[in-house]
Amino acid sequence: MSLDVLLLVLFGALLHASWNALVKSGSDKALDASLIAAGAAICCVPFLPFLPLPGLVALPFLVASAILQFAYFRLVAAAYTVGDIGLVYPVMRGVAPLIVAASSSLFLDETLSTAAFAGIAVISAGILTLAFEARRGGRKAILLALANAVVIAGYTFVDGVGARTSGNAISYTLWMSLLPPVLLFSYAFYQRGYLPVVQHVRRNWWRGLAGGGGSILSYGLALWAMTQAPVAVVAALRETSILFAILISVFLLKEKASLWRYVAGGIIAMGVLIMRLG
């Protein structure tokens, strides 16, 4: 892998951790998460005229993915409301691929490699290490992060199959991004009323564009890098976002935590790297 590809993949990982930090640092995490979903959709719209519509066979997958991503953004907001990004993010990012790998043989008829089993063991060790952090009051945040990891694994399966059946994976991905913000803002209007939501959007629209744009750019950089370097290596490098999230939590958000959290984050990142490279 060339140096420029390496640096761009790492930049993409930083962007992913950064949009999560935007949610964590916001005054209303539920609406900020919705704004970022909307920002990602807005960034996708200019490309839609140049792509074919996904096949009708993909419609059920698009709907299922939208529902799961609605749950994802709501759980992101809930987890960051009660927990630090340095605790929540490693669990969400680390446990989701563990669930996907462990259940892929059941849903996709795929077998696990030795490296995948080794990665699962290391990630599990990292999660058990977080038990020491949970004793200090992080139990609810960890439970919400674990629940969201299940949701992430769910839409990973749905989108993986949906992209294959749609006939055009890029088209599926861009159209899929339009539905979650519709559900999120519909729920916000129903729950809070029109005026409070609009006022928050007017004050914080930049969070949506910055976070949504960062999210899409991060994904686009990964797709491009996969045309220049081995897919497994790129996927592994993307998981450095866990380490970036921990650094952001310490140096920018000034979160206080025991040593166990950072040890666990490093172990989880190592486990995902082993799994991806395998």
C-alpha cells in the first residue's frame, strides 16, 4: 500500500470518529444525530441523477435498512447521552463485526477462518476488560452500545444482501441514505413539535453538513482505497477509528476515565484488526 493511500484511509477513519464526536459534544444528541443523517443524504443527492435506480427486488432491503438505521441513530444519541465516546464508540465499532463474523455462517453460509476466531477471542477479552469500567458507573452506556452493535450487525447483513441484489451497489448505498433522516425527523416532529426541531436545525445545521459530509467522505475514501490496495488491509485500517475516538475523548472532549477503558479500547481495536486481516 502506497503512503498516500494509507494516509487517506487513516483520514477516513478520523472522519468517522469525528462525526461521532460531533454528536457527543452537541446540546441535543438525538437531533444532532438526525442532522448528521440528513447531512449525509444531502451530500448524496447530487450523484443520484447519474446512477440507475436500484432494482425493485432491493426495495424490501432499503425499507428494512432505513428502520434499522433509524434505531442506530437513536441508540447513538442515547448512548452518548449517558456515556463517554471513549467508552461507547469502541464497543459499538468492535462488537458489531464480532456479531457479523460469528453469525455469518448462519445467515450467509460463510465459514470463519482461524484469524476470525482469534479476532473474536481478542475482542471478547476487550469487552470483558470493560467490566472494570462498568463498575465505575458505565454499565448503562455499555448496554446501549451493545444494543447498537446488534443493530449495526443487522443493517450490515441487510445492506450486504440488498446491495448484491440491487444490481448496483453504489446506487443502493446512495438511495439507502435518503430514508433514515425522513424517519428520524418525522419522529422528532411527532415527539417534540415543529418549532423546537426547526429552531435546533437553524442553530446547528452546520453539524449536519460537517458530520454527514464527513461520514460520506469517509466511506468514499474507503471504497476508493479498496481499488488501490487489498480490501482486507483497507478494512483493517478503517478500524483505527476506535483509537482516534479514544484520542478525541482524551484530548478534545476532556473525558475522564480509568486506565481500563483505554486498555479495553486498544484490545478491541487489535481484535478487529486481526479479524479483518484474516
